[in-house]
Amino acid sequence: MTHPPVCNYEGSDYQQSFWEQGGREYEDRAEAIALKRMLPKAGSLMLELGAGAGRNTPRYAGFERIVVLDYSTTQLAQAQERLGRSEKYIYVAADVYRLPFRDRLFDSATMIRVLHHMADAPKALAQVRNILQPGGVFILEFANKLNIKAILRYLLGRQAWSPFTLEPVEFVELNFDFHPKAVRQWLGSLGFSVEKTLTVSHFRLGLLKRLIPAKILAALDGLFQPTGALWQFTPSVFVKAKVDGDQSTGEIPVNVLQFFKCPDCGEKNLVEKESHLFCPNCQAKWQARDGIYDFRESIK
């Protein structure tokens, strides 16, 4: 079975070059405000999809345990350095299109600055739906093709693609913008109900970021974020969706091994070995090393 291509940050200094040294303090603060507005105050088990080096992970402090997932083991190692090793954090390297978790495991999940790398966004969202409990909360951020800059460029004839059509646009390889209506339709078809929409990064202009301190700019952004309930014209949009159905009362497994299934065949009863997890059904071996469970490709 073929799967869509994956954007791999292996070996990247993304956290340092983009966030810490890339003049993104305003965006980081604005996203923190949006997350605070959407996050449940507490929970049992959170899945952070595309966690990178753990930039947002401390913001999920109300959850008892957090699965920190990324495709890049380099990013996960950086997250370990930031967050430490404890029972609270479970580090997993995996492909979003083939998540290695049992169905209905998590009570919440986040996907921030990840969907824009998805060549098949509905397929990725379907995977998230499968691992969430009934009543589970999903916080999704996506890059918005219907932003003011794209609209102006299109109307002035400086951009070929239309921001008003529903199909995604790939402006750079494996970098996609999405129409808000299309995202809502995908979520609805999967059994999600959208509860809240926030527009974020209203002031993502180099000149403004140079003239106005990031703390003030983010506070102003926070004032405008609730207008997302009416319209979405910012480059970034946050959506809080909930899985249809009553909140699950099932207990979260204590043993981490019971979180997983084999991404190749779906077998739930993986066997823990010294350096890997073994699938008794298809004989696949999934590496477990340096505190990271690696489900990207089975080892021989």
C-alpha cells in the first residue's frame, strides 16, 4: 500500500533557526493565546501530532500524560532535552498517515503547524478521528489560503491560483494552504463538530513586527482572534472540534505498551523486547531506543 509523501525534519535545526532566531516571537505568543482559549483545563491522555522539539508541549500541563509525536527523531531528541524523560511524556516517531495507536485511546489531540505539510489532509484527519474517544477534543491549526495577502495578490493579477476555490494549493513542495470551508467539510464528514474557530497572526507583517514589541502585538492579536467565528482572512486559523458522541468514561491504560498497535497490520498485542516491540502477527519489529518508540519503518 502506498502512502502520501512525508515532510521530514530529520537533522533540522528548525526550533532554533525558525522560532528562536527567526523573529517568530509574536507568532509564538499569539498561538499560545489561541491554545489557552481552546484547551481543556485538564485531561488524561493528550496526543501532540507534529510536536517537533516540544515548543508547545509545556502548554498542555493540565494533562496527566502526553504522547509527543513527530516523524523526525532529531526533533524528538530535542524535545527530550527540553522536557526531560518521565512517565508524563511518551516520545513516538511515526507517520501521521499510519498512526501506531489503538482506536479511541486519547481524550484530546492537537495538530499545530502540521496540516500544511499533508498532501492528503482528509486521510491524515481520518487517522486522528480513529484514535480519539467519543467526545474527544481536537485542536487543529491550518494555513489559510483565503488570507488577505493572497486575495489582494490574486485580484491584482500577481498570483495565478484563486484563494476562493476549495481545493488546497501547494505553493512550495509539501507546503499547502487550505480553504476554511474545505477543512470544516472534512471534519464534518469524519464525525467532528466544530465548536470554536479563531483567526491568528493578524499582524504577520515584517514592518509591524519590527516596530511593535511582540508582547503587545500578540495581545492585540488576542483581541481579534474571536472574530474567527464570523470570517477567516488571516494566514493561520485555529479550530476546536469535538468527536460526536458522549464523553468516554473508559480508563486510560497504565502500561504504555497497551497504547500501541502495529501500523503495518493493526495487531494490538505487541511484545516488548530488549530493543524493540515485536508484532506476533506480521513479525514486524519496531525499534525502541533512547526513550523513543520508532514506528516509521520496521527493522530486520
